[in-house]
Amino acid sequence: MARWNYFNRGTKYSEWHRRHENIGMIDIDSVECCINKGCWQPLAVIETVYDVGKYYKTTTIVETIAKALNIPCFLVFYKEGVGVGRMEFKVQRLLPFKSDLEVVLEGDYVGVLRSLHEEHEKVCKYAKK
């Protein structure tokens, strides 16, 4: 979380946190997780950014967390697409290897997320087999 809020007010907690010196915090935008009841295993850490045409975001903390959990990490720029409820994505894999930022169709991005679930299903003790 940025030390100062430059655009608008944050949550009550983030505003409270900013008032205190010598402590730091970052919000985690998204943790893709197993949906099997009783599991909830983290599958990927995802840093999201609303796409305004500037394609840089510091990802040190989310990468550190993903490394510690031994799971993939992604940087995802998003904006509304054409059609109700549609989204447009630019995605960069940060871990376990770094890829280039690339335009990813909505269905393909859903496929990436589903593949994380499919791999985990193979080892999930809560999966219905």
C-alpha cells in the first residue's frame, strides 16, 4: 500500500494504517484458490491494475508471497471490453518464469485460471474423484 493516497480515500483500515509511522502494508489484489469445500489452497497470486495505457507496476511483495507459497504470480491489466460484462486483459506471468506482457482474450485468461484448478485437482484431498 502506498504511504500516501494520491487519488481518493482508501478503506477505513488503509487510511488508519497510513497515519502510523514505521509500519508498512500492501493490499493483495487477488489470490486464485481451490474452490473445493475444506481446501481453499492458494493457486496463484495476481496483481491487478486498471488499464489506462501505462504498463508498469511494482510487484516485489506479491512475487515474494508467491515464491514463499511456491505458486505462480501474474500481473494483469484489465478494462471493460465490448459487450455487457466483457473484459479486456493484458497479462504477464511473473513466476515461476517471467513472460512478456501480452494481450490475452477473455476466454484464454479464464483458461489459464481453470488450468491452475485442473492441476490442483490432481492432488487436492477435497476434490470429488
